[in-house]
Amino acid sequence: MLVCHCNRVTFDDLRTALADEPTDVEGVRHRLGIGAGCGGCRDYANALVEHFSQASVQGHRADKSAAA
Ligand code: FES
């Protein structure tokens, strides 16, 4: 499923990028080019970024706790 049609960014692209870099939301958004075209995806993409980044950070913290 596409999140950004202009830059062909999929739901999985976004989820994977945020899982790899949960603390660099702006970097992920810039690297993938989300919202850099027509801008029509920005509201939807922002909601997904918010959702995935919170989930990724929580998972990242849980991983660190398990490793300690
Ligand atoms: S659909 Fe994402 S910038 Fe146009």
C-alpha cells in the first residue's frame, strides 16, 4: 500500500525505516521523500509516522531492557 504516491513510498518502507531509526523521524521522512512532491500525503503520512515512531521507540526501549 502506498503512503506517498509521488515518491512511491509504501507502508512497509515507512515502517521498516522507522524501526531502523526510531529516533530520527525527520531524517526518515526526508530520506524517503514523504511529502516532498504534491504534499497530498502529508496528513496521512504524519499520522503513520507518529504511530510507527512511538511503537518503534517503545520496542527499542524494551529491547534495551531485555538486554540489560
Ligand atoms: S503523495 Fe506524497 S508528496 Fe505527493
